[in-house]
Amino acid sequence: MGKTIIVTGGAGFIGSNFVFHMLDGHPDDRIICLDKLTYAGNLSTLCSVMDRPNFRFVKADICDRNAVNGLFEEEHPDIVVNFAAESHVDRSIEDPGVFLRTNILGTQVMMDACRKYGIERYHQVSTDEVYGDLPLDRPDLFFTETTPIHTSSPYSASKASADLLVLAYHRTFGLPVSISRCSNNYGPYQFPEKLIPLMIINALHDKPLPVYGDGLNVRDWLYVEDHCEAIDRIIHDGRVGEVYNVGGHNEMANIDIVKLICHELGKPESLITHVADRKGHDLRYAIDPAKISRELGWLPKTKFSDGIKKTVAWYLNNRDWWETIISGEYQNYYEKMYGNRV
Ligand code: NAD
Ligand code: TDX
């Protein structure tokens, strides 16, 4: 029999890709998307699956205990995958409060519901940022699952706090948890505040491309579908109580990514503008994915050279999606779709 899976944050970038991945790959499962629809959540992203009989969308805050408990009582989920989070480092530097609330307390509320009603697996979607950063002049160093937690931004501190709480609920209450710590994702439906979509959209408008500092900071990029496949494997075959790093050994300096985007779009590199650096800017992320490859046979399928072409093509072919975001119109979508249904 199929499983019932609650996917929190499923109207965001990775969560929506995960919803599509699960509906395609596990048609017998029932997928419930629980999402608050913050500025980063876009219900129109899910319009192609909204009418599927084995899909349900519920607008709710993961911090809202009554709403979360009510959903567990109705749906009796077997698995919870928690993507819901405030995810943008720059915003966490401006206003940390909501990061602590959603990323830590929201995680607690979700896990308390799992304890109260019983669950087969609670999976926490975490990030490589919990490990802090690596020096640029030590390409031999990588983050493994035993690298100490050492955070830089309020965002990464909130994600690390949540991870510690998840492991504490496993040890203290026996909650069957798992955690994935993935490197930077890119692909369709990424909100245009993040590096790759922001640069694509600015370049299309011949606007300046704002590179923080010297642009030499390194990120380790993974195509979003590969991340979804990794989580799929972990929730089904990953060991309870374990952390799995997810990444594809694809390190690139920011400036090289931006130049590549200029090249793909036929835009001049003179659009590149160096701006003030991010406060506390992490130098280099680099994941060692040996554990997930060894234990679960996971390997990334999309090479960066193909993935970036697919991503640029997606933004070119889906202008409506990001134009409604830039105009702010997408925030009226829920009202339009659901306003007269309640
Ligand atoms: P995103 O910002 O695109 O989406 C977040 C989603 O969560 C949105 O739909 C938003 O409406 C929802 N949400 C926010 N607060 C909520 C709340 N209180 N209750 C219910 N829903 C809420 O984020 P993303 O880039 O898709 O990241 C998803 C997860 O993956 C996050 O936990 C993030 O930390 C993690 N992660 C992201 C990356 C990356 O490169 N983007 C890499 C590693 C890990
Ligand atoms: O305008 C920009 N200019 C710029 O130089 C932006 C938005 C970013 N940058 C730099 C900062 C980073 O070094 O590009 C790099 C990538 O920045 P982001 O897209 O903001 O991602 P990052 O800070 O690396 O965090 C991402 O990966 C880990 C996600 O946003 C997190 O949610 C995830 O946990």
C-alpha cells in the first residue's frame, strides 16, 4: 500500500521539485503539501498537480501547533519531510527573528506532532552551511558528516539548531529521524533572490550583475532533481538517526558562474558589478558525499554543464512564472484560487 507523506515547504523551490519527483516516482503514495505561502512560496508552481487525486495542498504555518496536529489527525502520515524554512542568508542578516521561529520552533512543532501521533520517518532537510566554511587554499578538505557544526550566519545557526534538536528527539524520545545536508541547489522554480536565477533575470534585462566582494567565494552546485532523488532514497532506505551529506563535487567560484550565465545568454561580462561583500561571507563549501554513495548507491545524474543550460532554458521558457514574482502578482494567486472556496 502507498504511504501518506507530508511535505512541508512544498510550494518553494526544492519542496515543489520534490513533490513532482514523488508524484512521478511513487504514484501510489499520497502527497500532502503543507506550506504557509510566505514570500518564497508560490502556489502557481504546483498548479500542474493541484487536481491530482493523490495530492493535497494545505496552507498552514509549521509553527501553528493546532493546524499541524489537526492535519496529522486527518491524514495519519507515515512520513514527514520538512523543507519549510526561511532559506535566504541575506535576509537572515537583515532580520534573524523569523529564521529562529520557523527553522527551529517550526521543526519542534512538526516533531512533537510526529511523537504524538506516531510516524515511520521524520526527515529534516538541512544544509551544508551548518559546517561553516572551508579555506580557499585547502582544496583537499571537504565536509563529512562528522565535521563539527560551526555556523556563520543567523540562517545557518538556525538550521544547525534544528539539526541538533532533531538528533536530540531521536536520542531522547526514540523518534525515527534522518537528516540530509545538501550543497547549493539550482534548477527550475528557484526564487529569484538566489544567485543563479537573480543573475539570469538581471542579465535578461541588461541590468547590473551584483557580485559580492571579489566573487572568488566557492559554492558546490547540485541540480535540484539530484537532491530530490537523494532524499527519496534516504526516507526509504537510509538508516534512522543518521545524517547524510548530499553533493556532487561541483565546486565553482561565484564569478565563474556569473560569467557562464553571461555566455549562455549572449550578454556582455561588462554587466558584472562588484558590490559590498556579504557580512560573514562563507568562503568555500565542499561536500564529501561518500556515505550516501556507499550506503544508498546515490550518485548525481546531471552534470553542471547540462544542468545550467537546462536551468537557463527553463527561465527563458517560463517568463510568466518569474515575471509574476517580480511584479508581486503571485502573492494574490492563493486569494484568486481559494478566496471563494472557504
Ligand atoms: P524556499 O525559500 O524556496 O522555500 C521555502 C518554502 O517554505 C516556501 O514555500 C515557504 O512558503 C515555506 N515556508 C516558510 N516558512 C514556513 C512556515 N513557517 N510554515 C510553512 N511553510 C513555510 O527554500 P528552498 O531553497 O526550497 O529550501 C528548502 C529547504 O532546503 C530549506 O530547509 C533549506 O534550508 C534547505 N536547503 C536549501 C538549499 C538551496 O540551495 N536552496 C540547499 C540545502 C538545503
Ligand atoms: O546577488 C548575489 N550576489 C552574490 O555574489 C547573491 C544573491 C549571492 N551572491 C553570492 C553569495 C554566495 O557566495 O553567491 C553565492 C550564492 O549565494 P546564495 O544564492 O544566496 O546562496 P548561499 O548563501 O550559498 O545559500 C544557499 O545554499 C545553501 C541557499 O540559499 C541556502 O538555503 C542553502 O542552505
